[in-house]
Amino acid sequence: MKKTIFILLLLCSITNSLNAQILKRKYSNGFRYQILTTEIKQEKSFNGDQGVFVEDVVPNSTSESAGIKEGDIIVEINGTPIADVSTFTSPPLSEITVDNPVAYKVWRNKAFVQLRTTAKAKVSKTKQGIHYEYGEIKTAFGYLRTLLSKPVNASGKLPAILFIQGNMCESVIEVPEKDPYEQFCNEMTLKGYAVMRIDKPGSGDSEGKFTTCDQMTFNQELEQFQTGLESLMKNKTIDSKKIYLFGHSMGGMITPILASTNPTVKGAMVYGTLSTNFGSYYPEIINRSLLQSGNSPEVALQYKNYTKEIITSLFDENKTPQQIIKDKPEYESLLQQVFGWNEKDNTIIYRSLAFNRELNKIDPKKYWEKVTCPILSIYGTSDFEAIDKEYATAMLGWTNSKNAKYSKAIILENTDHAFALVGSMEEGIKLKHSGNYAQIMQDKFNPLVVTKTAEWLASF
């Protein structure tokens, strides 16, 4: 679900759906992969620095037609070296269309192999009991793919949920059936709700005419979901008086803004979100994760203070990472390891400096105080990336008192940031760094996330 997992199901697609007038389903490869580790390179006798390790190949996909196999290391596609996840979602690979030639350079059996095929398409998403409608919204920065899932046997106008994903830039539509987001959206649909997802610019079928997700600003992201909410309100099959928001992680920062500025929203739900601005939140998360990983309090505090100092430089003094490094060269590794700084794209935690600076100005409490609809705050006790249990409860006191009787906080035991049952927080952190977490979060989805959400929705 996050880029730190480094896994992406690269699906293919075919024709325009009836509801999409501009966006066409894009080509993609059709394999699951992980980044190269020292262990993989040793096992495969591979000395290169770039490429991805193929974990699984999707049947009837472009990669299968080319002869890609599980265990291959894909080094290049159409002559483009595979550096990281962004290679697949950026030109020229993101611009390949169905029936275009595709050439793979693959490391297999201690030798390079050249494989060729033409880009194939994959049928649109299907699941028993669910009807999927592929659509689009137009923003100032491009056309974005939407997916509206509806229960097949429903009658009349449907209650609807706008799903607002976290910080990730990957598609929330082109994902495996067991992806946590996919499971949540599908199960809520089977409970009787229409659920809308929106891909960010540059991911899935979306086209970022002037920007891509990693370079967009926070205000542009806010515009994306405001536009999506408006499209739901105008949809003649949706009950405009029964539209709810569900924000996960960073999406929980957008949720109170939308709920406070759109009074017709009937309910606002958040899972694993922030209770303060980003600059106050991040040092605490670094401190917590280091302590839970077995580091001493002294080391955890030291890195917390380093993080605070860098945040002050980035957000209060408006310094660039390059300027920080010029003043303190020893902070280059901290920027890379703690902030995920990518010098090539000049991104912090996979997003632009502009995004993070705008995000840092957002105090969610100020927006929650303006929300008049009931709210549901969900916290997993193993979620080291989000608010504390106390904040999940305190949030209820921030909203308009007339709806206080309907608002609720739910604490899910042993559940982490990705809705997965992982045991204690300490055990969850170990699993996160086990190298198998991508599969764990799919197999260990906690069904109570859906059950408790549906129960709350039915309560008012």
C-alpha cells in the first residue's frame, strides 16, 4: 500500500468504458515484483544495480506473452533501465499503449535474455456481486481515473463512500484482489454502499497534464478529492444526502477539510491518521518506531531531535535539502534514511517539497472543530505510523456537539496501519521489516475494519 513495500501489480487494460470519454485504460506489464536485495543478487549471481525481481506473472498479460517467468530479474523495458517504482509510472514506459512493441532485457540463469512481444490488455475488474464503473474527473492538472463500485442487486439511489487513500502515489484501482484497499472497498460495496476511488495523476490510467503525483501540491490533492466528491453528489444513481468520507492515513488530513466545507456530507470516517500537523507528528513517529524496534531511549531521542532540526530547516526556514547538506554534510544520510529524500526528484517521503510544506500548515484539529456531521475515528493498537489511542478518542470532542451522540472511536486490537492483524506493535514492526510484509498485509486483513465501519454507518 505504500512505496516502502515496493510492490506493484502492473496490470494491462483494454478499451474505454461507457462512462469514460477521455481516459483509456493504459497498458502495463502484468507482474508483481520487489526491489533487488543483496540476498537476491547473490542467489541469482547478478552484479547489476538496477532491475526488479519478478515474484509472480499475471496470466494472459503482456509479460506472460513475452515469456517472463517468476524469478527473472527485469533490467530494462524498451531500453529504459528499471531504477525503481517510478520508472513504471513515468515516461516513456507510462506512455506505452496497447499493441505497441515491448522489449524486455532479463537476467535469467546467469545470462541476459532478450524477450519481445506486443502490449496486451487485461479485462476490466470483475467480482461477483459487484458492478464496476470506470470513469474520470477533470482537474486543473489533468484527467484522473475513477472507479465506482456498486452492489449488483441494489435498487434505488445508493448511499456512497468517497475513499481517500494515504500518501501513496501508486494506483488504488489497479491492485490485486487481496490488496487491503481492494478488500475494504469491495466488502463495503457488498454491504450495500457505492464506493468511489480516484487515482492520483500519473498513476493507473490517470494523466497528469501538468504534474505527476510525486510533484503535485497538497492543495492539488485536495482539489482532486473535492472534485470527486462533487461528481458523486451529481451522480443520479447516488443518494446525495447519504455520502460519507473515509480517509486512511494522510487521507485523514483531507477528510476533515472536505467534511467542514461540504455540510451535506453525512459522516466522516478516518483510520490511522494524524492529530497534529506533519512537523509535530513525524519526530514522534521516528521516536516511537526506533523504541519499538529495540533501540535505546537515548538513540531514539537523538534521532527525534535530528528530525526536528531538519523539519525546522525545511518548513520554517524554507531551506532545500541541498542547502541543509551544504551547512551540515552529515545530514545527507539522515535526509535519505529518515525522510526518504530522493535527490533526483527532490522529494521527501515520495512527495514534493511544496506538498510537504503545504501539508505542514494543516492543523487537523481546526478543521474537525468545524465539522458538523458525525465522525468515526478508528485506531489499530499496532499502528506505529498513526495517532495514539488517546488522540483517537480525543478527536470526538473536537466536532460540533449536536452530533456528538453519533460520533464514535473504535480501537482495533493488534491491527496495524494497513488493516492487518500483526500482533503487538513490536511484532508488527518486525513483520514490516521482514521482507514478506507485502504478502502479510494481504493475508492478514482484519475484517473488523469493515464490520465496525458498516455497523457505525447503520447507526444513524
